[in-house]
Amino acid sequence: DLAAAIGDKTTIIFTGTETDAIKSFINSKTGAFTLLLPNITTIGEQAFYGCASLANISLPSATAIGKHAFFGCVSFTTLSFGSVITELGYEAFYNVGNGAGNCALTLASEQQHMTNASASSPGTPNGTPVTSADANALETERTWGGYTWKSITISNNQ
């Protein structure tokens, strides 16, 4: 099962049949499926690539998101990070929520704006914090990490 496959790992980098098992588990669920991964600090490259039935994910400890990590997660409605993201892989959120503006994002209050990722280089904090002063503008523009979101909430809770 999913809990046994993840265990107490702090880094998820799915490979081989483990990837298929996790994706099969997630995609076998019907309706709104939520995944909470409280101890995971790194989401590896293509970790949830194409997990079409995963609707909600909470990653309170994640700080690094790999290339194509959530690529094609078309059913996403909410994505929540409780820690500051320090590395964001290329096209990490491509087609999340079946396109722009369909998924709500929650970021940690200390989060900084990110540089643009490329195919060979992840995005990193650009030194400009997302503050309460510009939170309203961020929430209005609904863009972060190179993607447009349904909404962006700046959380005061870590």
C-alpha cells in the first residue's frame, strides 16, 4: 500500500516498479483523493508525473520540488506547502489542475519569489520575500513559480 511504499522516507524519488505501484494506487482511487506527506522534504523528478486522479496534496515539510514532479496531475484542486521552497524543477507544475488557474496554491509566509527554472537548472529563491505587503498583489496576479493558479494563499502557519 501507499504508506508501506513511502514508509519514513524524507525524500521521494520513485524508480522502476515502485513508481508504477504508487501511481497505480493513486490512479485507482475515485473521487477527491488527498495525499498528506508530512515528513517528505524532497519531491523527486517525475515523482507524481501523470497521476491524473490525485486531487489534493499537502507537503508541509517539502523544500525541493524536482523537474516534472507534478507534470500532468490534471485533477489537482489544491497544493499546499508549509515550508519555504528553495528549489523548483523545470515544468514542475506543468498542466496541474488541467491548465492555468484551476488549482489553489498555499505557500509558507517566508516564501520568496523564484527565478525561472530551465531544462538544465532549477528555479531558486530570488531574494525577494513574499511579504504581507505584496501578498495581496500576488494573490490577485495568481502567478508563482512560472504558473498561474486559481488562488494563492500566504500561510502564517508552518
